[in-house]
Amino acid sequence: MEGVIWLIFTVLTVIPMLKLLPYFGINKYWALACIIPLGLLALIWWMAMKLQELEQR
């Protein structure tokens, strides 16, 4: 059962990341890093850094 929940969570995070990452200038295939939980946190951090750069311009 835990595997099914993990799979659902992974799909629900990878699909939005596939659409969001190109807006931040990050290759969309990095969304596959969401398969591991720390990958999701790293991508959110990376997107936040890119957003700060865009706001400074």
C-alpha cells in the first residue's frame, strides 16, 4: 500500500514540474528528480533561486 501512495505522490509532483521548470530556464527532464523526496526539495530551492534572480532584474 505504501508503494502505491508513493507512486501517486510521485506522479502528482512530476507532472506539474514538467510544466513549471521550463519557465525558470531549467530543462524539463530535471522533473524526474522528483522521484526521490530530496530531489523535489532541491528543485523547489533551485526554482526559488531563479525567481530571485528574475526579480532583481
